[in-house]
Amino acid sequence: MSRRITLAAGTCIAAAVGIISISNAMAQTLYLGGEAGWNVLEDQTDRLSGGPSLKAKYSDGYAVGVRGGYEMGPWRFEEEYTYRNNDLSRLGIGGFSSSNVSGSRSSHAIMTNVLYDIDLSRWGMAMPWPVTPHIGGGVGAVDVVDQAKIPGRGQLLNDDDWEFGYQAIAGLRYNMTPNVALDVDYRYLATTPASFRVPGTTARYKSDYENHTLMASLVYRFGPPPPPPLAAPPAPPMAAPMPAQRTFLVFFDWDKATITADGMQIIRQAADAFRSGAPVRIQVTGYTDRSGSPGYNQRLSERRANAVAGALAQLGVPRSQMAVSGRGENDNRVPTANGVREPQNRRVEIVFP
């Protein structure tokens, strides 16, 4: 068991070192949340060493836990503790089988997870709500606890074992506000076979642990302090005159990527200007105000830019003639402190060179 614990601990430490290394190189958003869910534990058929078979069936159970980590662009790196519990519904030993049993199989899981948020707007699949799918996985250490008691026969099983654990994760994130998100995940958690001792005997048995969990998490993002203002670069002494640019501004409601009626009028004007002149490559750039986290604002700015680009394409502007990007909360039209909702900064700029 000590080797398995060492392996699990070493894996977590290596993952944590990787998280620290990446976090030093990228802008991060710290987050913390709680989670709860419903889980199904697969039934087990095991064999006692030198003895009869052992069959256990379990009822559906529950899971609760906490998680915290860093959000870096589309990547999330987190540490998680989760407690899962499933009551024992039937126990069979050799030819004996009974549902008149009490007990449970529970687990304490300490996991290091890596998740990736999939931005559908990059493929022109922007959702009408701020929902983002994600996938991921995790590794760590899991303490599996087995208990069983039959009236009149006393405590039959009562032992625990730490094992190497791994899990697969897939789900959806709903951004309730720029700082609060709701995750709904499916999680498959399994361990290497756990070894248990039968109380009062020298007999042991090995058993697998495979758990399917539907988990809901409420997460709060802590925004970093605002960066210091950047000094404007000095103008060259003999700057050549630049040709005049034509810029169309499309403004958005707070925390939205939906084009308003006024915004659609501006987009039509930009499409008319494109069709009336020689074909040029226009720039479609999305921005946000500073009321959310940098990671959230970056994705929101990209959704806004893709929404405008899609509207332009419907009006006859080829997508190949557009350079579409998001700048998040950078390059504010109206400089503000962090957390300020400024309407002039929630925009998409359509620029003709």
C-alpha cells in the first residue's frame, strides 16, 4: 500500500509543479467552489483469500466536495477533495445472501484535475446563452472504506485502503455572472484494486472501485488586481501620414454577445461600405468592460466578435475577408478601474484599412 500511496502522492506533486510553472507564464484567475451530486457505485464480486466468494450490491449514493485552482485561458488546473458514499443493499458470502444488512462503501478522493473549455464560437457555433462545454481528467489518491454488519452476526467488514485513483470528466459551464459559474459534470472515478482485511481473521479480499457521478459545482472567480496603465509609445519624429481608417462600432449589453437592433443597423452600414468599394480585408475585433475576470472577458469578447462576423457574412461579406479576434478587457475606449461596467467598452470594432 505504501508504494501505491507514494505513486499517487508523486503524481499529485508533479501535476502541482506543472501548474505552478504554467501559472508563472500566463495570466491567471483564481477560483474556488463547492460541489455536490448523485452517484452510482458498480456492484462487486470478490473472493476471500482461501475462502468463499463475496458479492456486494450498493444503492445509489451522494457525493460532496470542494475544488479550487487556476483558470488560464481555456485551461483549468485544480485540486479537488470529494467524499462519496453508497449504502450496502445486499451482501452475499458463499451460499449466504441477505438484504438485511447495514454498511456502506465510501471514499475520500484527493485529485489533481486538468480541464479544457471548448469555445464553440471559434467554429461559428455561438450559443444563445453563456454556456461552454468542457472535458478533462484527473489523478490522485483515494481512500476506499468498506463496512458491513449483519444483525446477529456482528461486524463482518470494516477496513480501508489508500489506492491510486483516476477520473474522466465531461460537462457544461454556465456563466451566471462574470465571477460566478455553475458546472454540471459527469465524472467516472476508478482506483487500482483495494485490499481489505476481514476483522478478527487473517483473511483478505481485493475489490475494484468504479463510480459514476453526476456533479454540480458552484464556482467563484477571484479577479486579479488591475494592471498598471501602459505608457503610450513615443511617436517617431518623422512619421509618415497614415491613410484614414473607417471604423464602425457595435455596442453590446452587459455580459451579452447578442446583437441589438441598433447594433444591427451599424453592421448593415459596414456591409454596405464593403460592397461599395474594392475588396479589402477588414478587422472585426471584440472588447469588454472590466467587470469580469480576464479569462471570462477574453472569451466574451471572442463571442461578440464572432457574432458580428456571422452577421456580416449573412449580409454578403465573405468570411475570408475578415480578421476576427477578441481583445477582452484590453484597449478600453474609456479607461476605468477593475470591476467597472462601462458601456463604451462593451463593443466590437469593424475597421476598414
